[in-house]
Amino acid sequence: MKLYILFFHTIILLSRCDNHVTRRNTITRIEVAKGGCLRGCSVTAISIDSTLTFNYFGGYNAGLKGNYTGKVTQRFWDSLNVKLEQMNYKHLDTTEYLGLDGEQAEVICYWGGHKRRITLSIDGFDTTSYKSKFFRELAYSYDRVKLNKTSSVVKFEVKYQYMTPPLPKKDNVKFPPPRRAKR
């Protein structure tokens, strides 16, 4: 009888192992745009939403130029939500240290009709913080997604992808010679 009960409990336990718990994420969309450094950084923007759609725009100096779309895994989306919840994304400081020459990022997290816009340096003097490292990895996550070129324009609320490219090198700037004053 004890063996029968043990066998019955083992079957129940093993049958429950196939049940995957679906995580209830509160974040509905994340947008990240980066660029703005003085040494030729690439300008890109990404958007990931709860339907697992990944949109990408590659602009100035980007290795992958144009509009692309793809899908991320549920596991990737869940991990982003967990990390942002650990950072208490609803109450993050909206402006971190923005170095003069560091690569700048703009992040917007959306949840339940609310949003939080964060600007920070992801390359420069403050790359030791967990937050800077996380947002840097997120900004470069397009390398890990199978993207397909799309002819439709992807719209983003973030604006850093529209930043003007760095100024030309001073040796390439030519000024006309000064005019001689008439006497």
C-alpha cells in the first residue's frame, strides 16, 4: 500500500513539472535610443513590446542601417521585466550623469498608461553602475535578434536617434581668408 501511495505521489509530482508558470509582466513596451557622442558612435533605436515584437532603426554610423523588425523570446522579455523591476523602474532618476564624450541613451518604459523617460550615459565615466551596463546591453540587443528589413517606417517616441552627427574634424573645416580692409 505504501508503494502504491508513493507511486501515485510521484506521478502527480512529475505531471506538474510540465506546467509552465506564465509571468505577469507589468511593462508593456520598452524603447531605447542611443547616440550623441563626439567620436562617431552609431545612432540606433529599438522598441520591444509585450507581443515580443522587436523594432530597430539604424541611422548615422550604424552597422545595420534602416528599419528592421523581428521577434524576441518570452524568456528574454521576462528577463527584461525582472531586471527593470529590480531597479524599481517606476522611480528611477530621470537623468543620470551625462558625460561630455560618452555615448548617451534615452530609455522609455511603458506600463499601465504610464511611462518613465530616462536619459543616461552608457559609455564613458559611469559604466560601472548596474543600470548603465544593463541599458547598454539593451541598446545593443539587436545583435541577438533575427531581424528582417522592413519597408515601413518604424515610429519611436524616443528622440536620441535624431541627434545630429558629431562635428567634422577641425582639419576638414575650411574658412575663406579674411578680406583686406580698404584704406
